[in-house]
Amino acid sequence: MTPPRILIIAGSDSGGGAGIQADIKTVTMLGGHAMTAITAVTAQNTLGVSDVHAIPTDMVLAQIDTVIDDIGVDAIKIGMIGSLRTARALAERLSALPELPIIFDPVMVASSGARLADEASIAAFERLMQVATLTTPNLPELAALSGEATRTPAAQAKAARALADARGCAVLVKGGHGEGDTVTDWLFGVDPEHPPEIAWEDPRIDTDHHHGTGCTLSSAIATEMAKDWTLPQAVERARRFVRLSLREAPGFGAGHGPMGQQAVRLDCNPTRWAPMLNQITVPVRDFAASEHFYRMLGLKQIVRSSPRYARFESEGGATFSIEAADEIGGAPVIYFECGDLDVTVETLKLLGLKFDSDPRDEKWGWREARLTDPAGNTVCLYQAGEMRRFPPWRVPGE
């Protein structure tokens, strides 16, 4: 597969947590080729932003034109803009690319609370929204863009719907700034082929190391849309990448630390249907001895359901399981994760493959379909998302 070409128009974060640095890591881990037009250079770390230097508008435009003219582009992500003049110039330049997915993350306030856009720049965001496919405000940014109080979910929905209709672009309201143990993100669309409103709810991940979540999400959406996923599918896949990156945060710094995009290698299949190997289960007869053996081998045990099942994680993110022989018929099971399991199964059936079981949701949170190879080996095609490495019953501390 040719890597999708993603042009990132954003500022630099010297601490590597957000901005261009988070964008490049995200696009790379999702199989894309990242190109950049840097709009500002910031001096910042996990504690805050100490200085900002805006790049001249002509230089920003020169970066954009240079890469597009030679390499080409499949999607654009816009983050921190840097100046009012640059915002206006970007809107004019990008209006000539009407068929290109453009994801606009209206960066106004860093995780530390530092403002990264002045009032005049915020006003210019309206024109950028008109050329964007999707705008991804958090709750404070939604209030600034809409000019409405957004203290309640009903008010947030009203403001987002009005903003989407007025600007002609979809709006993804990120709920991370909300309260409670559940995070809800709402997509307010403008495409009649998709539902006008879609919500995603997930348990809040309790961490201070969340710097760059908005940058990561918007870059992931741009990358996924460049692979021809629909907007709702791209949002769903990007949210999964963000959540896994939060769980993999390395814990750097004394403030809002960076996420762990570099550790999300085998959780987000880059293609719609081609399977990706990331899990194998082998039968065991002496469970305790096998469990001890694989721990001694250096694998990290992440699930334990003695004396029947255990799952281990290896360096790089692949997982390996042992299961009582009588539970799985005494033979290994090979697991391939799919970007879209149902599409994969439908495609393979058209190619003549026979399935032992069609896609179905299992009680352990995976969606699975099974078939047998010519040698009699069981092959499981599946989707699991967070549930492969981070199920609620993951061994504490691992």
C-alpha cells in the first residue's frame, strides 16, 4: 500500500508532546508519510509555554507549495496557526483544494492553560472552518468559536450543531474537558450519507500525561481519511489510537507529559481489510508450568484466569496466550486483526474462502470470525481495539 501523504500545518513543541512532533509520530505510526509546514516555534515543556515565535506567513505558504508541487498530498491537518495573516492566507490557499480532506484542530489553549491564539486569530478561524472537512474543538474552544455558553451537554450540542450548519463543515466536540468517569465525543455531521449526530463513550483514562491529545486525534483522523475511511470510521479509529497512546504514556516531566504514540504499533491496522498478525494462542496441559515458563522468558503477563487462560505481551505490542488444551481442541489458534472485520470476511468469501463461523461479538470484547487453513490450523480474524492489551481485567500494575 502506498503510504498516504499527510501535510501538517502546525506549530512546533520543543518538549515533543504536542504540535508538529505529536503529529509526525501519529502519522508515522498509522502508516502515513508526514510532511510539515511549521507555523510557529514554541519554547515549552510539560509545565507550560514560555515563548512563541510565529513563522512569517510567506514562509508558511512556501512550505505548503513546495511539498504539494513535488510530493503531492492526500489530506491536510491544521493545528496551531501562529498569526491572523497566516490564518487568512491559509484559508485562501486551501480553498483551491476542495476535494481534499482537511482536518482543522482550532488550537487556542495548551494543556497547561497557556493561550496559543489571539482574539483576531480566533475570528479568522471561521473562514478556515468553511474550507475544512472537520473541525475538532474541545469544550472551551467550542465556547469560543460559537460565542455561546456551553456548560451543559444540551448547550454543547446546540452550539456545535449551529456551528456545523453555519460553517458547512462537520464538528467533532471532544469531551475530555467534561466531568465524570465517562468521556463522550460528539460528531455533528453535514454529510447526508451519514447520521447527523454520532456519539462515542469510553471510560476516562486517569492520567496527567495527556499533552497532545487534540493534535494526535486530528492527525490520526486526517491519516485515516486519506486511506478512504469515511469520516465516522476515521474518527472511531483515531479515538482508539489516542486512547492507546494515553495508556502508553511514558510518564515524562513534572506536568502534563507526552503521550506514547511510539508504542502503538500493532493495534490499528493500516488497511481496511488486509489482516495483521498480532496474537497467537497455544494449547497447554500443565498450565502452571507453562505460565511460569513464559514469564521466565521475559513476556509481560497482562491477563490471568488460572487454570484455563493467560495472556502475555511482548516488546513491540504483540500478544501471546496459553489456554487449556481441552478448551481449544489441542491446537494453536492464529489471530489476525482486521481494520474492518465484516469487510474482510465479505471480501474473502467473494474470493472463495469458507468460514467456520461468521463475525460475532464475544463476551471478552472481541469481534471474531474463524476459518481453517488447508493444513487444518485454526485462524481467527478479529477486531479488539483496547481489549487485546488493555481489558478491564488486565493484571494490576502491568
